[in-house]
Amino acid sequence: MLSHEDALAEARAFLDRTLTDGQYTIVLQPELTKEHAVAWAVRFDSQEHLDTGDMTRAPFTRVVIVPKDGAEPPYFPPSHLSVAELNARLAGPAGSAGPAPVASGT
């Protein structure tokens, strides 16, 4: 099970691999990070947004989900889930923190 510090390190590594265009200076927000039963919800923002308050200088998504068991890599939460649905997934049984499947539309 990942500790708070381990989750922050995993989130930082994920963000460094994912947000590579240099548009933002990423700042982790450990004080806003929340522990759930099966994952950590690690908050982050851009220094540009924090300095100016200008939402156009903030990343669209400002949370990374880091599964505690380490079996799945960190990921951005699926945007089709409401906050309540995401929280329910993160409170669920082990193994339920992974990204939700995408509906086929058929």
C-alpha cells in the first residue's frame, strides 16, 4: 500500500511523463491530497494559475488518481463520472480504483 509520500512521488512522475508540452509549471498540493480506501486523489495546479488566479492558466484536470496497491498506474479521473461516482469508486473494494471502461455506444 502506497503512503502519502509515495503517492505524491508517483503522481509527480506521472505528471512529468504526461504534461510534457511545457505549458504549465506543475505544483503538487499535498495539503489538498485526499486518501480514499483504494487510491489517493493527488491534487496539483500550475504555478501560473496560483500566481494570477486566472483559470485560463490552470490545467483542465487538477487531480491524479494513484491506486494504493500499485497494480495500476496513476491516471486522470474519467471526465464522464460525477464527483459522487468517482468517490464511490475510490471507496469501493480493492481493484475498483482503475479507470472506468468506456461505453461502446452501440
